[in-house]
Amino acid sequence: MDYINDRRSIRKYKPQIIDKRLIDEILNAAILAPSAKNRQPWKFIVYSGTTKDEVLAVMEKGLIKTKEELKNMPNSEYMLSDAFNTLRIMREAPTIIMVLNTNGSSPFTDVDTFARITEICDSLSIGAAIENMLLKATELGIGTLWIANTCYAYNDLVSYIGTTAQLIGAVALGYADEAPTPRPRKSLDEIVEYR
Ligand SMILES: Cc1cc2nc3c(=O)[nH]c(=O)nc-3n(C[C@H](O)[C@H](O)[C@H](O)COP(=O)(O)O)c2cc1C
């Protein structure tokens, strides 16, 4: 409960690198998550140093392309400026872990209802694994940010990563250079019904 309470999304990081042993501990927590039919549909690719610079350069190229493609769509300016801000945070974090769904397909392809249900279950399983990562990192004194803004550079990123798996998102890891206060939560009164 302490780690659940203490975890925050961290958006400012110190440059200090994270020991591989600690990253492995975080990934070992990830793979203890439950998964639909125990499919364990996750794959993690860890980027740091120059490999991180390279993958984030690809993300930037993808975001620039998407910004141009979506420029006439309402809300796109907000969505893209948030994504560029996430990219800036990812550049500051010493480690970025790309998270893939090995059973998933590109979100730009149509899938039938049963494939969609399977994909929802696999996404939920991967979400559980990511939450384990965030909590384990909190225990180790490492800050994290769960990132979905990779979706705005989806095609460029998967082609650079060289995978046919589905890119779910990323987790940034690093020693926090800020101590945010808890973000607001809805109260149980608003969201729970006892029947
Ligand atoms: C699926 C998911 C995707 C997220 N994507 C981003 C992101 O791309 N960029 C970002 O800055 N924060 C991202 N967040 C972090 C949320 O904004 C954050 O969890 C929320 O505002 C609550 O703050 P807290 O994590 O400090 O409790 C994401 C969180 C989740 C669960």
C-alpha cells in the first residue's frame, strides 16, 4: 500500500543512470503480473544512452509527420503538443522501456470482434505488468512515467524497432528530480455503486 500511495508520474529526471540489475528487478516484477489465459503477451525493449537517443529521434520524426497530417483536425494541436512534451521528458529520463504486445497487430488494421476481445485481454494483462513495474520501481526509489504518446509516432517507431508486434507504449525510468503532490482522484462516491 505504501508504494501504491507513493507512486507518482515523474516528469523531471536526474541524469544518473540506472543499474541494469535494478532494471532486471523491475522487469522481474512485470512478468509476475496475471495475464489472460497466462499468455504473457509482453515484450520489453530497454533503451539507454545512444540507442535511446536514436529511438527518440525516430519518435520525433514520427510526431512531426503526424502533426502535419492532423493539422486540420480539432484538438490535434493539444494532442501533439502533449506528445512533444512527453518526448522531452523521455529525453531527460536515462532509460526508456518500449512495451510490446507480441500477439497484437497494428492499431491501423481492422480486426474482427473476437480478435478485438483477445487484444483487449492482452492489453489489460500488459497494463497489469506495467503497474507492477511502476510499483517495484517506487520501492527501489526510481521514478517512472507510463507513456502512451508513442502512438502518435506509431508506424515510424515499429518500423525502427523492427517488429510486427503491437507497440503498447513505453515506461520512462530515472531518479526523480521533482516530488509531485498526489494528483486528484475521483471519490468512491462518484464511481462505486453497491447493489
Ligand atoms: C495508459 C497511460 C498512458 C499515459 N500516457 C502518458 C503520456 O504519454 N505522457 C505523460 O506525460 N503521462 C502519461 N500518463 C500518465 C498520466 O497522465 C498520470 O498517470 C495521471 O495524470 C495521474 O497522475 P499520477 O500517475 O501521478 O497519479 C499515462 C498514464 C497511463 C495509465
